[in-house]
Amino acid sequence: MAEMICYNPANFLALMFLALVYKKQSTTMLVEHFELIEAIGLNLFFLFIFGFIGLSIHGVMNENDVPKMGKMVVYTVLFAGCAGFIAKAIIQFIWESQGVG
């Protein structure tokens, strides 16, 4: 596990969580739970990215006096993108619980 290179922030978050939680346990526990922790880290990464995108868009629209209709369109598009990831996670969870995936 020490040779692993973190290419994206989700893997880095997963490795940091592993280091904190399983600091004194055997490495077999790490291997068993690594995929779950990596998936949680990736989902948290997407949450933070959508949050920061939403905050930056909100700030730019408030500085430039964008009309309400334009704000509604932008927020609808941002929410639709976020809803796509949420729907994917729900479908993936259902399929995996039924043994399809």
C-alpha cells in the first residue's frame, strides 16, 4: 500500500481516511475496505466540486446583475448535472444490491 500514488483528490482523501482510522490494525482490513472508502471519497469530492461551482456561479451572477430568468436557467442546469450523479449512485446501489453489477 505504501507504493500507491494518488492521481486524484478522491484517492488522496481515501488514503488519508485509511491512515487515520486503521492506523494500528492489520493491512488486510485496509484491502477489504479500500474500494468502499475510495467510493465515499469520490462522492465527497463530487459534492465539494458542485458546491464550489455553485458558489462561484452565484458570485459571478450577483456581481453582474443577471436577470432572474437567467439565474433560474443557470441553477437548473447546475442542478440537472448534480441530479445525474445522484441518479447514477442510486441506480448503481440498487443494481449492486440485487447482484446485477
